[in-house]
Amino acid sequence: MRMRNLAVTATLIPVLLLPGCGTDADVAAAAGPAAQKATHTTAAEEAVGSDDPVVNAYYAYRVALDAMMRSGGRSTKQLEPVMTPKMYQAIGAQAKYFRTHKLRNVGATKVLWARRTLASNGVIVSACYDTTAARTVNVRGRGVLPSSTPTRWLDQMRVVNHQSRWIVDGGTTTPTDC
């Protein structure tokens, strides 16, 4: 497995060093977490608590998504800087659903672990999160999801570098025992 990662890194670094084919952040991402400790991160990324800016992008996405769901779909401004416009449009539809059905979340999800991998279509962050403390309730405060709804979920989110900033570009979420 390490040899494959080394081969991918050795392949990507020369390509990213070509003029117009990448940025310093792309090179640092391909090089791995050890090289990223020397790269500059923003205060918002440091607040999340990871040395990896790619994983921090996922954490920022989860925080923004939780804030939207707790607001009942009314607060969406925090979503724009952490996701691509296409994903923002999709999450905007979810926010509209929350608003029209007068739903909101109480509590927050907890990310149990998150790690990134290089894939053929970019950088993927795999993360397990727990929704035991988060409930979706209606206007009367009653839970709307059946008690059989899973509480552990596995996210497989693609993260891209957009204007020198890592943001979430979409992916899949599946219930699992992670």
C-alpha cells in the first residue's frame, strides 16, 4: 500500500510542478501530511484541529451543514465557502425542504474519524460520524425520524482545491457500523 502511495506521489508531483498545472497547495496535498505541516493554514482550518487542510475542509463542511440543519434551513451563508457551487445548490434544496416542512436539528453530529486517500478522481475524505446526539424535530419539538434510523454514517467526500482553498465537491453517505 505504501509503495502505491509513493508511486502516486512520484507521478503527481512532476505534473503539478508544470506551469499552470497546479499550485503549492496541490503539491503539498500530493506529498502527504508530513509535508503539509510546513504549509500555511487559515485560522478557521486550525480551529478544527487537524494538521491536514484537506481533512479540515471536510470538518468545516460538517460544521456548516450542522449549523444549517440546526437553523431549520434558514442559515445557509456559511455553506458557500466550504463547498462547490454545484454542491451548494444541492444542499440548498435540502435547506428548502427543512424550511418548508418546518424541520430542524437539535444537537450536533460528532465526527469519529476522518482520513483522506488519493483516488483516480481526486482526493477523497472518508469519515465516520455519529448522529446519536442529533435529532431532527418538527415545529412541536417531536422527532420525525423513525427510531430504526441508523446513527453511524460513512461519508466518502471528494475534496478539491478551488482558488487556493480546499472545499467539498460531493460524494456519498451510507449507513454503516464504522
